[in-house]
Amino acid sequence: MTDAKTQMESLRKWVVEHKLRTVGCLWLSGISGSIAYNWSRPNMKTSVKIIHARLHAQALTLAALAGAAVVEYYDHKSGEKAAQLARDPRH
């Protein structure tokens, strides 16, 4: 159980430190997966396939941004940033 907890903690720290990279990778994998899925459907026009892929990638990006916001909120409340804010005299 503690091994899984440390893996989740290290993943959370990586996401906090690399928010934009995480969102970008999710967007790229989302649009790639969506294009691959749409290309397997032969009865659609190419322009419709591209539009669907873009819409799927946008939805995944919004979900990733919301997830990054939740991680940031959690980090402010209980993580290292909370300790930094407590020590910072300006706050």
C-alpha cells in the first residue's frame, strides 16, 4: 500500500512541476488517438475526421486543465506550497 502511495505522490509532484508539459502530452495523445480512431471509420469525410479529432482533443485538454487545477489546489492546501506560504512573511 505504501509503495502505491509513494508512486502516486511522485506522480503528483511531477504533474505539479510540469503542468504545461502534462497538458500538452495529453492533448497530443488525445488528438493522435482520435485521428487513429476516426481514420478507421471509412464512411466519413476527411474534414469531418479532423474536426472530430480536434473536438476530442479540446475536451481532453479541458479535462487535463481541470485536473491540473485540482492538483494545484490540493498542493496549496496540503503540500510543500502550503509550507512555503506559511514561512513567507508577505502572505
